[in-house]
Amino acid sequence: MVTKIGEVATNIGGIVKKVPYISPSVKNKEVDKLFTDNPDIRGIVVVHHEKPVANITRTHFYQKIGTLYGYNLYMGRESKLLAKTNPLIVDYYQSITEVSRLAMEREEEDLYDDVIVTKDNQFVGVVSIRALLMKFVEIQVEFASFLNPLSNLPGNHLINQQLMDLISLEQFSLLYFDLDYFKTYNDLYGFNNGDKVLLHLTDILKRNVLHLGYFLGHIGGDDFMALFPHYDIESICEKIIEEFDETISKFYDPVHLSDPNFQVKGRSGQMEKLTLMSLSIAVLTNKQHHFEKLEDLSNEVAAIKRFCKKIKGSCYIIDHYNVNL
């Protein structure tokens, strides 16, 4: 299966290149001719019964041949004497990110050797380190274009890709996070301080979602989304709310908090008593409903969120059935 970010293929098979290959019995004089006839190739793969078993790099080959007795010692003998028998071999469908990591973990003398690619355990070609790094950078640039510029979390495009995968799972929980009284805070303290609050919430969500290995996205503004392949989310919601409620007051002016008569303009335009921001978490699962379209997910979680925001203070609601204050 080819994985894509936008239109950029992210599996190593998307950039594989066919190159000459030989059997283990081929003599070094034939290897020399292949290198001479193909000046652009960095290495030749040794293949036995369609499986790669070794790699002969141009640099290593001519270093050995070029020694005092190297030509007479090696040229008429089998190529396996000058082959590297432990090359990096990866599967066609492995991600470019993973292959890049494996390539950079090699010994220094092997760092720039081609990566050998197989499909169904059969040799299909190689990827040069130059091609690998260029594609890796392209993927990083493409991926960055889909991140929220403030939080650096995946934005709507990547969220939708994840949601498409989510609805096919046997179990899932979708958590929608929304701040209450965030607009009032922005109007009072300015957008710069509002961004600080959003980054604070991002840090809390990363600790309790992303660092556990689950998907976390930033829809925009004060709206975030987390996806879990299970129903076990009550303790996660409680921990997030606890951390948020214990720390949010530090973003307010102590003078405003200590004045019982301090008022701000609310959403309705009327003056009202200052209320600390709280966190609403709308939780949608497929425990009792089957979802086939993203629109169905969106409509259902929006309904839960509306119900959740009617409750004073931070809370989470699961599928309309459980209300937790």
C-alpha cells in the first residue's frame, strides 16, 4: 500500500531505481567492466535466487583493486571477495522516514552506500543516499505545510486523513477539545496572550495524548482533536481537565481575579463578571453507532460539543450518555 502526504509518496518503493546486478559467481573483471560501462552507478548488487545477498561499492572495489597486489590478487576471482555481505536491505513499502533513520545509523564507512530494496523478498533496485535525502526533505516540507503554524500539530488536511482511517476501526474514541470563554479572554488580554494559552493547552494535550502514541491535531483557534483506537479515555479526559483547571489562572491578572466586581464584555455584548476559561471535551465513540462518512462524525461530535458547552466549568461528555463534571 502506498502511503501519501498530499501527493508525495512516502514509501521507499516510490523512488527505487533499477541498476545492474550480478550473481555471486561473477568474476571481478566483469564487475570492473560494469563499473567502466556505467560510470554513474555507485554500486552493484549481488543477487542469488532473486534475493540480494551483498553489495559491491565502486569506492570499496577500486580501493582493494588499487593496492600493490590487488589487481593480480582479485581480478580473476569471484566478486564475493570484494562484496559487502551485510548491506542495508529494506522492503518496498517501508517509509522513507524509517529508511532514512536506518541509513544514518550505519557505520561511517557505509553511510553513503546505496540502500537495497526488495519486494516480496525479491530484488527490485536501489535508492541512492542523495535521492533518499532529497525525498526526505520534500516530505518534511510537504508535511510542514499541513501543520498548524502556532502549535505545529497536524491541521485539517491530516486530521481528515486520520478520520478516514478511524471510521474503519473496530473501536475508536474521538475527542474534541474546545475552550470556554476564550474569546472573552482574547478581547481582554489580546491575541498574543491568547496564543500563549493555546500553546499551554497544546503542551497539556501533547503530554496526555501525543506522548502516549495517539494522534493529536489542531483544527484551528481553540479547537483540537485527539483520536484513540479504544474506549478507555475517561482517565485521560480527567487528567487533561485537572491539569488545565489547576494552571489556567496563571494567565490572568491577579488584580482582576481578586476583584469581585471586575466585569468584561461577554459574547452577547453585555457586561458580565469575569469567568475563568474552562475546557469542554466532546467524546464520540462507535460503541453504539456505526459511522460511514466523515460528515456523520462531524455532525455527531458537534452536537455533543454544544451540549457540553452548556455545562458550567470544565467537563467531558461521552456519546451524550455520560456527563462528567
